[in-house]
Amino acid sequence: MGKCNVLVDMYAKDGFLVEAQKVFDKMPIQDVVLWSALIGGVAFEGEIMLAFDLFETMLMKGIQPDKIILLSILTMCTHAGLVDAGTLYFVSMKKEFGISQTIEHHNCIVDLLGRAGRLHDAVAMLEIMPIQPNLVTWVTLLGACRNEGNVELGRNALRCALKLQRKHSGSLLLAMQMLRHDR
């Protein structure tokens, strides 16, 4: 079964969606891992609507999503700019599927909101997170602040990032870029 998951994932991510679907269809057991490989690969190719359709089909077949496939769905929403869909899936993780959100899920939502220019919503998310923000969280917010030109919030995000890891070159690079915009 594991080899087929890899094959589906490889075909889909290389743009051979028909071949990926054929391997998927031949599998006698289509578990959440196999669905995740197909959906993730289809999303990787930019076929967002097809990926959503596959996810809905998976749910209709009674396959419960796991943390990994929901992270893929949230990432899809982030890259496609689908803020409402992303926040809906994020909330449904706990309410509908009984899955606790990890720091990766929270970081994805912060990224989704930040890319949409909704920095205050991203900060509100940070304030209610049941998990302590990590370096990725703060660097993600810092990048959004840079894109939106919000120097004050960016400085705060940088301070928080540097508290977590003093020598992180990514944070320092973003900070220098923000300071250039501040002049």
C-alpha cells in the first residue's frame, strides 16, 4: 500500500494527474493516506477545485480526514487566497472532525490571514492560540507585515522571533528589508 501512496503522489506532483487517478482507482482500499497523496498532489499542480472536489468525495465515502490532509487543505486555501474557505476548514477541524489543531495548522492560518492583508485578524489568532507561537509563526507574521508595510507590528514580530532564536538569519533578513522600507 505504501508504494502506491508514493506512486500516486509522484504522478500527481509531476503533473500526470490521469495516471495518479488510475493508480488510485485500482487500489482496493482507499484510506486517508492514499486520499491525502492524491489530493496533495492535485493541489500541488494548482488544480485547487479538483482537490476540493476530491476532498468532498472522500468525506462522502465516509473517510475521516486526519491532521495531515487538513494541513494540505489549509495550505491550498492559503496559496489560492481562499480566506473564508480556509478559516471554515480550520474551525471544522475541531468542531466537525474532532481534530486538534497543531502549531502547523495555526501557522497556516496566520499565513492565510497575513497574505490577505488581514494582519489584525492574524494577531487576534495569535492571542487566542492554545499553543505558544513558534519561530515560524513570528517569521510568517513578519513577512506579512513587510508585504503590508506595517513596520510597527513587524518590529514586534521581529522582537518575538528573536526572543525564540537569537541567530535566525531568516528573521534578520526580513528585519533588514523592513527597516529599508521604514526610511
